[in-house]
Amino acid sequence: MTFAIVQDFLAAFEFIFQARESRAGTVQVGGLEEFAFLTGNHLLLSGIAVAVAVAIAVPIGAYLGHIGRFQFLAVSISNVGRAVPVLALIAFFIAFVGVGFTNVALVLVLLAIPPILTNAYVGTAQADRDTVDSARGMGLTERQRLTRIELPLALPTIFGGIRTSAVNVVATATIAPYANVETLGQPIINFNVYGGTGQLAAAIVVATITLAVDAGLGGVQRLVTPKGLKLAAQPAGGRRSLLARLPFTPRRKVQPS
């Protein structure tokens, strides 16, 4: 059983790099050239969808979090976004927009907005109140407090939402061939052409780029986290170890007897 599974995976990896005849024997399928094309389309579609979602959701969520109102809106949109089936959205847009790149991109934008909107709201609303009050006392305007204080403090949370949305979008873009858009879902959906080996090969590529996107955005999330928040998140033992690595050791002043 284990040997058969290993053979299937080896055949799938070979399918990625070497083209072969389709199941019907009429065309050549697979190979690095086709998978590079499908991967490029897949990432382009996903990247545009996430970028548009960020442009829409971050300003709205940050503003609502700044004024501290309409929390139910952010939560409701997030819940609705998780509840609506993506295939139903595609069918709806096919009826009104038609098939093609725009149709699928709009569906993926709607899929990506809820986590980003919710995280932008929560991150801004939960920015440290003492810091925000200090900025208010220094005379910063509402806009300056939002852009200079609350948004920088909210960036790790916002990027957490972007990271979640990006992973969801990359994984969901496999259904794009239903709307006549070629992505890595092409081999998965067209079993009669690519066979089980082609399906497994496409699934491996999708899983790989999904993990790469998650890891890459996770690194960006750590980079945009302010140093003060990183230090505050460290346990007491971690802060002591930092003190121990200083080039000098603070000593208590001894009072003369």
C-alpha cells in the first residue's frame, strides 16, 4: 500500500516536469511549460483578487475601528463571507457578468474581504489606548492618530487577515476553470484529459504555492510588527535574557556604612 502511494507521487512529480499524451491520446498534457503557464495564471488571478480586497477592506475596517462603531458590520460581513458557497457566487456572477477572468476575480475578492476587514477593524480598535490618548494629548488630529499611531500598531493583525485571505484565495482559485479561466484547477477538474496522475500533480503544485504564500506573508507579518510589540510579547524570562546579553551588567549602588 505504502509503495503504491509512493509510486503515485513519483508519477505525479514526473507529470509536472515531463509532458505526455492525454488519456484519450489526442493531445500532449502536463510538463513544465504547461504547469508554469497554469501557475502564472493562478498566481495572477489570486494576486489581483487579494490586492483589490486589501484596497477595499483595509481603509473601511481601519476607519470603523478608529471611530469604534459598527462592530456588528465587520463581524456580520465576516460570517456571511464564510457561509456563502463560492460555487454559488460563481454561478451568480456567470448569470450577470458572464464567464471569464473578471467573473472569477470578483468572486475571489468577495472571498478575501471578510478576514481582512475584520482584522483591520479589530487591530485598529484594540490599539493601545494609553498610546492613543498620549497622541491626542500631544495635539495630533484624528487622521494623524489613525495613520501614525493606530495603523502601525494594527499592522500585525491586519497582515494576519491578509495572510488568511491569501491562503483561502490561492486554494479556491482551483475552481476558476468552471468559469473558463485556466488555472491549476484545470488538471484537477478535467479528469478525462489529465487522469488521476495529473490531478495529483496539480494538487501538489497548489499545496506548494499555498504553503509558500503563507510562509512569505508570515515573514512580512513579523517584519511589520513594531519592535515594542515584540518585546512586550516576550515572557519575563526572555526579557531577562536580553538584559543578560547587554555589554554591561547593571550593579546596585552600595550605600556607605
